[in-house]
Amino acid sequence: MAVQQRTIGGLSLILGTALTAALLVPTPAPARAEAAVCSGTRLQLAIQEQGNSPVDRFRFSLAVSGEGVDEETALKQLNTRLDRLRRELNPLVLGRLVVPAPHTHRRGRSSEQRFMANTGVSGEVSRVNYNRLIQAMGAMPGVRQQGMRSVADSEADLRLQQRLLAAALKRGEAEARATARVIGASQVTLQSIRRDSDLSRPRPMRMEARSRGFDPEEAPKPQTTLRLNLDYCLS
């Protein structure tokens, strides 16, 4: 390789003609993985598995309102109720309460018109503090419960997904082998796995019989759905 040495501003630069040429050559694009070749019969299966996780906590949503003869009075009453709600709920909730900006509207005929100010409050509460939350909320004017959902612990949900994955693969292989026997094939090869987005969702709860309290063991368990698309080669 021919090498030239030059000095510029006290710095010694070594230029290799081979190196310079290499920089001018475009880098080849990486080769694409070829699709698996099947010499027999291709079988595509869509497998779905569902399971429930233990309840770890509850996600609640409240509606809070204030009213008055004008917008300012309605907002003032709403803020007073929000302050009290925060004082009562902050010791009970997990993390922070979420309170969006309020909105106002008029209600009633023009001669008897009232202004309403509304917002929402949402957060999460542990199983232990659930009944205390309901009791605190029920004693406050202008506060209405919109919904309550049971939520799973993230680690428990991950373990459930792993169990569902194992079950889906086992069921897919069983179905592929049963199909192979029917068509007279002796080899079953799994060639690809495509996993759709898992669906993990809290479960809504009915809010009944508040006076007798609530047993967290009776809450509907959060549900996870796993979907796999499996491609087999039967030969």
C-alpha cells in the first residue's frame, strides 16, 4: 500500500491510498434472511389462550362537580370539594391522584340558570384500603363514582403470559401433529412464530351492597389474552 506522510500545522497525517479507496466503496447491504423452505405441506394455525391473574390493586375513577349562580361560584365550590377529596384520599391511594382541568357549562332555563363545574379524579388503591376509600368518597357531596377496575401485579401478569405462551405452543404442536397423521405426514417442523400484541386489561366491577363492605376476593380477576400465528411444515 502506497503511503504518504504530510505535516499540517504540526500534525503528522498518514494517508493510505488503499484506505482512501476503501472509504469510497459503498458498504454492501446486509443480506435478507430467506423464508424457510417447506418440501411438504404448509399449515398455518391461529392459537389464542386466555388466563386470569390475581388481583393486586384497584383503579378507580370519580366525577366531582360544583355549582353556583355564576361560573366563578361554581369553580370555587368545585375547588373546595377537590381540596377535601385530596386530603381524604391521598393517605389511601397508591401513587398520585390524577385530576384533569375542569370545564363549566350552563344548566336550566334562562330565568333559573345555574353554572356547573366538573372534573374527574382517578387513581389506584390497594386491596386493604378499598373499603376506606369507598366510605370516604360516599360521605362527600358532589362526588360520584364512575368506575372501579381490578388490576394485576406486573410480575404476576408476566408469569401468566409465559404460561399462556407455553400452553399456546403446546396446543399448536398437538394440532399440527394431528393434522400430519390425517394427511400421512411423519415430520412436523415449526417454521415461524408471529405473536400479536397481548391484551391485558383490568376487569370492571359492580358496585353493590356498599353497606356490608367489599371482599377483595370477590373481585373479577384481570384477564390476559395471548394470540399466536404458527407456521408448520408437514412432510
